[in-house]
Amino acid sequence: MCGILGVVAKGPVNQLLYDGMQVLQHRGQDAAGICTAEGNTFHMHKNMGLVRDVFRTRDMRNLSGNVGIGHVRYPTAGCASSSAEAQPFYVNSPFGIVLAHNGNLTNTDQLKQDLFRQDLRHVNTSSDSEVLLNVLAHELQENVANCKLDEAAVFAAVAGVHRRCRGAYAVVALISGYGLVAFRDPFGIRPLVVGRCQTPNGPEYLVASESVALDTLGFERVRDVEPGEAILIDRDGNLHSRQCAESPSLNPCIFEYVYLARPDSVIDGVSVYETRLHMGELLADKVKRVLPDTEIDVVIPIPDTSRPSALQLANKLGVAYREGFIKNRYIGRTFIMPGQALRKKSVRQKLNAIGVEFKGKNVLLVDDSIVRGTTSKEIVQMARDAGAKKVIFASAAPPVRYPNVYGIDMPTRAELLATGRTDEEIAQEIGADAVVYQDLDALVEAVKQVNGGIQSFDCSCFDGKYITGDITPEYLAQIEAARSCATGKDGENQQLDLNLSAGGD
């Protein structure tokens, strides 16, 4: 998962990009990068780290121009510790193109072979984003007549990308001397929204992963980019759009609403906050159904993402809602920390229990999801250490049983807590008296209650049904073998653990 931004303005865009990337920082803390265009010249700065650490005053001064793109990275492919794989990526032919990408291609290996053998293009990193950039560059070159770039050539190039690339991708790219192009995969898995700000000198446009970036930068949300659609904004600020896929369909990643997106964002016409409220209401129904005789004294969320769900759950159960954990916001997110011991230590440093809310009580803890279960086990133990009489753990999401191949880096199937275990066995594993999971149909209903127009979702990490239709058992075995090789025998040294408990926005 990553965050992307693209801006076409009437004045300098460096500050807009910086501010927007900070708002999207929850989507990636591994690396950050900005590229601006001034005439036919690109100015770029990128490095490992948070936005506030990567950019200094001197860097911002060098990022001149009124068109630009930005990227915050959480690595799901490639080398997690290499600044060479920070985005945006650049290629100089044809015209000069800079690209930033959120998602994951599922046919990267085949594309690399095609680029090398047929397109005569070289890919220098293991990043699928560089592969996507070179595919776009080749298609653009194939569709340009007499070295003249026009709107038709750009849209034809994007159509070529859709024919060749598989997987999930939301993209912003700069074409030297021409403008900004943004597009979304034909299944609409990863989010992308466009906004406009009217100025005395004409309209300015911003494309971003989440609408919260538009809100904070003073842009009015126009609409989501449609699956398969391309948006082209030229240097004069004229916006053009065209459907570039043959059979597009909207299948947004449902995990965006569970955890990834900020609650104040609207994605594909769905308020993330409202969805999480509905998730809590439906989870309350499940708690009543599976634990009818269990007395619950207090409902406590695992901060921060689960708060709306926990609040509505408590209201529907008629039980007190309390904040039982205080979060230290100066500790990094646990799911991007390598090593089991470091993760366990980090949870204790990040969260501290308020004893009075636990002592002698039957406590219902609510989290957004349970993935590996490492932090869940630590949190249950913290509740018991604080004096809880009984600890029930409720997940606002269904059991995560399958890998995500569309841009969320999750553990292998063998490391997923829910794989091969019953709810009772999961409760025993994390030390809880009981575990209650949201049902998948209830999760889908929670989103549809906000926007009933969405007919299908990518729920692959819950049901193992991969919407692109190209994921085989052999493919999953291959990526898991590659992960095991990269992380070492214990699977811990460089493992990026999506321990969503205590993750927060």
C-alpha cells in the first residue's frame, strides 16, 4: 500500500505536494519522493524515511514548477531497504516520463521478459513500478506519430498498459512538456480521486489516493477516477478523460474500509467513517448471537482504527464504552518493524493500559482485524495484567486466511493466525476467553449501506477469490517461497508484518 498525489496548479506545487503527502503518510512510512516539472525539466528528490525527514528546505527550493507528483511508500515488492526503489521512477524515452504507483502487478516476471526481449527496455530494480513505467513508455512510443504527442496517443498508451498489465494499480505520471496523466486498473482495486480548486487564474487539479488530501489542501472533490479510466491534465490546465479499458468493473479493495484508509476519507462514494460505524453495529449482532449468555461490562477499542466500530458496538449492546489504552504516538507502526522480539517490545512501548477500566471487569476488546495475532496476544495479556476478569476479543473484519497480492503486504498463509484454526483455537492462541469475527457478508453489507451502487469488492484476503482471475496456487507458492528466501529461515529478519492491532491512522 502506498499513497500517490498529482497536482497541476497555477503556481509552485512543491508545498502542496509536501502537505498532501503528510496527510497520506498513513499509507506508507518507508520512503517518500517528489518530482516537479518546470518546462521540459524534471526536478526530483526522494529517499528513505518519513516525509518530514526526507525533505529539507534546500530540497523544497529545488523542486520548482507548477506540475508535480508525490509518493509515500510502504513496500510490497522489491527491496524494502533500498533508496533506489523509492518513487517516483524516471525514464528518458520517449519525451521523459516520471511515474508513481500504488498497488501491485501480478504478471511482473512476464512483463520483465517482454520488456527485455521485445521492447528492448532495461529495468534496473526489482520494483514492479519501474516495470509499469517502462510498459507505459513503450506504449506511448508505439502510439506517437511523427514524434508528435497528443491526447489520443496518451489514451492509446494507457489502453496498451491495460492490455498488458495484470493486478492492481493506481498511477500518476508526468510527461515532459505535456502534463499529468493519472489512471486506474480496469478492476478499480486501488483508490484514486480527482479534485479541483477554482482560482482567479483558472482551475487547479489534484489527483490523490484518498479524498482527505483534497480536503486539507482546499480542493473540492469532483469524483473518483473510474476503473480503466485515464485522466489527462495538460500544461494549460485543461482536463481530458477517456475510458481506456475494454471491460472495466468496479471492485474496490474492502480492506481499505477496514483499516488502510483514513476515517475522514471518501472512497468510491463511500465514507470510511460511516462504514466503520456500520461494521460495529453488525458486529454487535454477531456478539449477541454467539455469546448470548456472556456478561460484558465494558467495550474498549484498540486505538485508533477500531474506535468507530467499538463505539457503535457498545451503543447497540447497551454497554459502557471506555478508552482503556493510551497510545504513544512517537513510536513507529508495529507492522513495519522487522523481527518478532522487536514487534512485541514495540506494542508495550506503544500502548499502555488504564488499570481502572480493566480491574475486575469482563472486557470486550475491539480491533479492526487480526492478521498474525502477535500484537493481539500482547494486548490480551496487557488487559489481564491490568486486572481484567474475562477478556473477549472481537474483530471488525472476518478471519484473514489468504495472502493479498494487490498491494497489501501480508504474512504467508502459514503465518496467518486464522489459517487452519477454529475460533476457539484462535482464542486459545492469543489468550482470550473468546474470539468473535465479523462475517464477510456483514462486512460487505456495511459498505453497501453507504453506497449500494457497488456490486462487487476484492475480498481476497478473506475468501481467497482473486478478482483479476490470474492468481493460481503456483503463483501463491512462488511469492511465498520468495518471501521465505528473503526473510531467512525464521521468516522474521526482514518480514513486513501487517499486525494491524495497535496500528492506527
